[in-house]
Amino acid sequence: MDLLEHQGKQLFGRHGLKVSDGKAVTTVEEAVAAANEVGYPVVVKAQVLIGGRGKAGGVKLAANEGEAREHASNILGMDIRGHTVRTLWIEHASDIATEYYASVLLDRQAKQPMVMFSVEGGVEIEQVAQDSPEKLIRHHVDALNGLSREEAVQIATDGGADADVIEGVADALLALYEVWLSEDATLAEINPLIVTPDRDVKALDAKVSLDNNALYRHPENQGLSDSENEDPIERRAKEQGVQYVALDGDVGILGNGAGLVMSTLDVVAQAGGSPANFLDAGGGSDAAKIKQAVELILANDKVKAVLFNIFGGITRCDEVAKGLIAAFEEIKPSVPFVVRLDGTNDVEGRRLLEQAALPNVHPAKTMNEAAEKVVALAAGAQASAGAAA
Amino acid sequence: MSVLVDERTRLCVAGMTGKEGSFHTLNNRRYGTNVVGGVTPGKGGQDVEGIPVFDSWEQAASEAQPNTAMIFVPPRFAADSILEAAAAGVDLVIAITEGIPAHDELRVYNTLKRDHPNTRLVGPNCPGILSPGKANVGIIPASFFEEGNVGVVSRSGTLTYQIGNEIAQAGFGCSTIVGIGGDPVPGSSFVDIIELFEADEQTELIVLSGEIGGSAEEEAAEYIAEQVSKPVVAYIAGFTAPAGKQMGHAGAIVSGSAGTAAAKAQALEEKGVRVGRTPTEVAQIAVEILGGVAAER
């Protein structure tokens, strides 16, 4: 789960990382009041989960109330690469002497936490890693011992931090590590980590990703994330405990098992189609769960045809068939379905479907055949819709 | 031969008294796996259809001498159960549990490495290990697999069944199917399992089924080029997955430009590993190579 800047800064504050005073607001009036409160000059910052806010005009400096009002009304509602700005973060503008970069992440290859630090802050860190890798310090931390003060000082020194802020940078790194560790983050990043003219070290931005699997031990973090910008069907799926990811095509997909569903998306794409979603019905899905999944898929009105690709292990094909039949009774879908049932109780599942003789449901023997059929049906629906128009 | 589980397996299951745990444990026993016990704190002395339940791994180890542990407990208890099994001296721990926090997995991985280097962890969030005709530990539906000479290692369950079933329909079988799981910090990597298949006499061909996220497939490509003499066929799922979205598995996520399916397929192909574009194509390539292997005999 990715957090907005202001949410990340809230977590930073909890662990003693220095951030500027500020307020998260959702209206122009609130923005002006917040600006008056924190004191000018202020920075008006769009809160979206996408990089390049500054370039898109989503971060502006305001010297007075008039400018604060102007920027807030321009930025609220702005679209930044598909993300609508619904929240602003208003903070007191900081004087900047130097910009650094710092992050802590889970290095999957080394299977250790990794601290990264660079004196080349305020720019894309991938660019620094590519152009001057010697300027990006990568330090693996022993997961069982944690980051020591000595290590943090060494990282700051090796990275070339100014001599008079080595201790300040080390403090920031230790606090950032603490955020990563105690909040169950998979990433905690500050870019830029600034040094002010009076040599204070502060986090000017915050990028934090939390582990969804660990949210049960952080009830205070459960309300975070950019829920307003979330896809409404994804949000509904999450509430129902279904693994659903919205995509931008027109072929609805349901399968069991994350790998098989990913593979199904690929095979549909190879057949010339464009998947509308990822949906993993999970192991052991019963009829009620299947019905719920069909409702989610059809909630997306771009869907022109639906593919069920089931290889039953724990999941029983007869249960899937029953679920589909129940769903048809209630929802009466207007789009065609292609159903491939293989594995546990597949014969019974196929027999149930045949018996029910659902309108517009096409059986397929293999995954490849199913993909070709559903793509043709989706294209047909497109063509007839075009002809009707 | 086969790898990891076989007739010598003595299985003990944490969480055997739960609904899922008992269902799958009894399934495994029905297949012929020697199930010697279960561990559920507070339920020591009970039994599940004759299989004794112990209060702790320590007690299970001393009374039932398991050499293999299966972990079926809920995510919040799983990390400690894995470590207790290792501390009790169990050599192989197979963790089925899905949803364990990544930080717990990191702690488990590094603690095993430091304190219990002889214990191998497979999973978590995996379907288990099946050596057809010998033993089944986990939730893999054994009826789709025949005994044979293909070693399968996979990050995904159902995708493995799909590929394994197509290979079986072509008349070939498997030495062992190993699910390494879909989490960010798996106990065993592709490389760990491929090393075992390379040394296993029965295995003549290795199928690797990977997916987006992390770099385990790229590491496997390097290893295969340097250390593996047997043919390897690979599949990668998730070519159409958008960046930054978790695709079902906690570990299946493209981060920026890292961990894409295209990069993984390319890394494998550059090292001479054939990559099938669909599960069916993987099975076809495998069958083609196996046909050649059989003809040479």
C-alpha cells in the first residue's frame, strides 16, 4: 500500500524524523486557512501517488494569501498523469542549502534491508544510479541486528555528506530505518532530504509503501492510502477480500490462482485481446464467491466478454459451475462468457453447465482455445455495437 | 529418486487440528505420505484420525522424530512456528501459509541462516512439494501428475498444475514438483531447487515457472548457464501486468522498470534457456526435448 506524501510525513514524525509543519486540506478555503496558520512563504503540494508532480505544475510556492488561494484553486482537481488531485499539503517553505537522497527498502535479492544514500538529491534517483553509480551508497543491514549508529555515520561519510551534518544525516537515516522497521514498510524514501542554511536536516518529501500483510498489527495505518483515487471496483473487491486489479481492456477475466490468472491475461493479449481486469477467485472458491466475482467483473461497463479459466486443484469445477449458474439467475449478464473448466470435478462441472444451458455461455477445452474464443466474441460485440451506432 | 520428499519423509504438521490443516494432512496421508504427528499448542494428547497431536515442536521432535514440517497456521503465528520447528531439529520446513508479513519472512530467513543452517525452508505461500508415487506434502492435487523424469519448480500453484497436467497428458511424468511460493522473501529460491534437480538421477529435464517481481529468475538464468547440464524450459507469467500493481501474490509486482516478465524471459533466453510463451508451449517444448531424451536411450 503506497502512502501519500502527507501520510508518509505523519509516519516520519512518529519516529522523530524532522519534517516541516503543515496541513492536509481538501478545499481552497481550508488551504488558505492552513497557509495563514503555518506562515508564509508556503508550498502548496498536490497529493497524488505519482512522480513528476513538480513538472506537472502540482507544486507551487506562495508568498501571500492571494498566491496561496490562486495555487490551491489551480491545483485542486488537476489531473496529474491520470491521478486527480483531491488533497493538498500546505507546508511552511524551507530554505534549502543542499539536497540529499535517503531510502530504506527490502532488497529481495540479498534478502536484507538496504539503506541507500546520495548527496545527489532532488533528482530521479534511478538517473543517479545510472549516470554516476559511485554517488549512490548502497548499504545492506543485518536484518537481525538492525542499523547501528556507527553504520549510519559511515554511510553518511562514505556518501560525501558535508562534514558538519554527518551526525544530522546519521540521525535521519536511523529514524528512517525505524520508520521502515516498526511500521512494516517495504519502502521508506526521502527525496530530497534537505540541509537548511542553519544546518538542520529535514525530510522535504516522503514516499512510503506499507506491507498489506502486516496491517493487522498497525490498526492506526489502516485508514491510510489514496482511497479517493482508488478504482471503485478495486476498492469494493478489497472490502470483499477478492484479489482484483483493474486494467484498461474489454475482456473480463476470472481464474483461480495468481499465476494462472496472470498467465491467462498474457494468453488473451497474445490472442489479440485486451484484458479488463485481473481477478483471482482463490483456492477453494465456493458458488457464493464465484457469484460475487462475476458481479465485480461486470461492474466494469467496458467489459464486452468474460473468460473463466479454471484449473481446479482445491477449487472444485462443479462449485464454479454452480456459482456461475447462480450468478446468471440473478444478474442475467448481457455479455458472452467463455468457460474453460479443467481439474478437480471438471466432468461434473461441465455437465452442470451443459444442463443449465445458460444463454451465451461458450465452453472451451483448453486455455488457448478459450482465449481465442473470448477475444473473437469481444471483437464481435465491438463490431455489432459499432454497426448499431 | 526425487528431491526433498519421498518414502523416507516423516511429516509433522503445525495447524493440523484446523479445518484446512486436517483436510490436507489426511489427503497427504491417503496419498501414502508418512504423517507422524501434528503440533497445536494446548491440544497435546489429542489426535486427528489417529495422528497424535503435540503441544510443541520440541515435544513432537522427541516423540515422533519428524524430518519434515508443514506449516498450516495463520499468518501471525507462522514465523514462530517455522523457527520452532527448525530449533527442534527438523531439516525441511514447508510453509503453506499465505499472508505472512514481509518483515517476518526476513527475520525467519536470516535467523535460519544464522542459527539453523541445516534447515531448509520452502515457501511460505506455496502449494507444497509432491514426488509422484512417493509422497505429497501440501495442497498439490496429486491426481494430475504421473511419476517421471521432469523436475518442476514454480512460484505459482495452479500454473504448475496446468503445465504438469499438459506434460502428463503427453505421456510424461514428474520426479518432484516444488512450489517455492509467491512471497517477496521465499525460504528457497529457484537456484536452491534447481541445484537439487541437477544432482537428482531421476530428473532429466527441469521446468521453471516464474512470474513478475524480484530477480529470482535472472539469478536462476546465471546459475543455469554456469552450473546446470540438464535441459531447462521456462515460463514467465505477467507480461501484461502494469507496473506498481500487486498481481495476487505479495511478491508479484513490477517496481518501476524492475522485475518485468520481458526482462526475465530475456535473461533466461540469453543464457540459452528456452522460454515458452504459453503454458501449453512450455509443455510442448518439454515433451519435444523428452522425446529426444527417450530416443537416445
